[in-house]
Amino acid sequence: MDNRQWMGRDLAHLWHPCTQMKDHENLPVIPIRRGEGAWLEDFEGRRYLDAISSWWVNLFGHANPRINAALHEQLEQLEHVLLAGFSHAPAIELAERLCAIAPPGLSRVFYADNGSSAVEVALKMSFHYWRNRGETGRTRFVTLANSYHGETLGALAVGNVELYRDTYGPLLMETLTVPSPDCFGVPPEEWAAHGEAALEPLEETLERHAGEVCAVIVEPLVQCAGYMRMYHPAYLKGLREACDRHRVHLIADEIAVGFGRTGTLFACEQAAITPDFLCLSKGLTGGYLPLSAVLTGEEVYDAFYDDYQRLTAFLHSHSYTGNPLACRAALATLELFATEPVLERNRGLAHRMAEATTPLKDHPHVAEVRQTGMILAIELARHGREAYPWQERRGLRVYRHGLERGVLLRPLGNVVYFMPPYVITPEEIELMVQVAAEGIDLATRD
């Protein structure tokens, strides 16, 4: 069958995520037959460079032979078993590996199915910790403006991007929001000072709500769904100190920024901090299977460890918790980090992205080009600073042009960004940037 036949079957039954389905009356659904490396291929042989790692999950390319081989071997042994009262080698080995590479002090792993679920686990675990410790007045969470942590109700409540949460506002718990330390428009030499200044309202909030707050939740260094806004590690360092002073937990949502995206294996490393809870997903399995993990330390674990009759056990479960196939894919992904110079190679690729996008800094309709590691964002604006109305959907024009030229770009509003697989080549980076620049020219013509 050709693309059009698959599109018809798709639209007859599928309801796509984060999509106004009426758009597909004019915007084609792209049916993909296969993938290899940084490329996807449709049913008519047309190829698309995956510049966004298929929603930020793919690290080492599509159909990676080493991950494929690991999954094939696991399929012959065990596809799934419940993780309540039972266990299996991939879940155990992965927990060991994660604790070995995570920031120091994180020694316990709780598995879930996806990023939103990991955030739910961390929120519930923090709340339940304080309850078990007798501090039942702690029921609130502090979040940053412009933050995003997922779309289940708890995760949505601690997010702050209006597009995602406003519709469901009546269903959400109330949270405390403090200003984001994002450095949009701030000269690079002032990023650290800007981040430190943003700690003042956080301190005031924690002091004003002493005894009420369970945890502060942040996306370290990059607020990804929040239009790829970025900030300095100095904020994370000060945040850790503030949480310690006010006796509240720090939840680091590294679902999108973990596993090398920011230049280090975990973004928290750049501030030399250890959060109380570290949420991981997306790249954890190299983009192969749904899996997430919440890492925490012995102090939190001990608050739940007691006789059954005390009813202190953590009450959370998923049917596919610690699925063997997903854990095996994750182990294969971590093995690639261990046996190849991934972070070193990424530094070279990140430098190439920076070089290739330098001309765009002088574009009359680009407000800013910003980068943290393997994440680069280009913010469009009228005459350099005036935001385009969201209703004009300028980013959609870039997306359409990208598809016509064989590059998958999926802008966030008026922000064009790159988050490619780590197997992308310098030549493919040149193509990616060239097509994006063409799309920006087309999208900003008034």
C-alpha cells in the first residue's frame, strides 16, 4: 500500500496525541515504514531526517543493531512478569547500573511506565514521606513558571505552561509558582548572576509556606516543552541549598534532559548536586520502549520500611512496572554510553550545530539562538523582539517546509529547535540547519 492508503486507514480510527485532528484535512499524516540511524522512511521510500529524535527519545538512531540484538535475546527468555513479589535480571541489573552512574546518594530505583508516571511517583513519594514522618501539614509543591512535567493530573498540576494545563485547571491541585530563572534575552556573561537573583522569590516562598511544602520540582537547565528556555547551573546549586535550609525535597525532572542531552550524562552534574528524587524516562531505553525510573536515597526509602501493620508502604503500581524488554533496552543503551565516547562525540556535534546556526543570530526575525549541549533553539519574533501571535502558527510553516525537504522539524510555537539523535553526522547537521533556515525565511514573510 502507498502513503495515501495508510493515511486513510489512520484517519478512520486513530486519534493522535497533542493534535487538533481537523488539521489533518489539509496536513498529511506521515506513515513511517522503517527507520535507520537518524532517518525515517515512509511507504513510498521518502526519507526524513529525524531532527527531534522522535519526541526526544531516540539517542543512538533507529534500528540500532546493538539494542536490536539485546531485545532479540531477551525476547527468547522473558517478555514480562509482575514486579510485585517477583523480580528478574534486567530490572535488577538496570537498577544497579542507574545507581552507579547517578549523582551520589541515589541508591534506590522505583520503575514506572513513562515520564508523567515518574513525576506522579516522585510527587506521591515526597508527600507520603512527610506523612510517614508525622509532618502531615506538608501537602504543597513549588514549581517554576513556564515549567512542564507531563500530562497526567498530578504532573499537569505542577506544570505551568498554560497551553497544557488551563483546560483542566478545575481538576488540578493548587501549587505554588515561582519565577523561572530562564535567561531569554540575557547576555551569556550574566546568566549565572541572573540565576542567582531568581533564587530570592523562591526563598521567600519557602519561608512564607514553612511546614507546608513537600518539594520543589524543576527541569534542570532546560525547560523543554516550555519553548526550550534555558538557565545557568548556578540556580540549581542555590536551589539545592535552599531546599536543605527549608527542609523540603528537590525533585529533578530529567526526563527530557537526562542521558547526555545537556552535555553531561545528567544535567544536575553541572551544578554538582544530588536531588532527593531523580525522574528519568525518554532516552532511558534509547527510544525503543516505554520505561521510566525514579531514583531516591536511603533516607526516603527508610521512611517506608516498616512492619505491614503500620501501613507505611508506598502505594503505587503499574502492570508493566520494570518490564524485562524495556529494562533490557535500557541496559543496552547504557552499555553504548559505557563503551563509546558518546559525550565527547556529542561535544563535537554540539559545536557543529552552534557553528551552522551562527548566521541565524543576525536574522531580522530571530530573537535568540540558544544552546545547551545537544539542544539548540531558535526563537522567532517580528523585528527581533515582538512575539508573533500564536494564532498565526508560524512554526507550522517551518514544519511543512521541513517535510517537503525531508527533515522532521516540529517547532514549539514560534521556537524552532534541534534535538537530534547522537548518531547524526556533521553533514546531516548542515542539511538540518539549512532546511530550518529556509523554513524560517518562509515563515517570517509578512
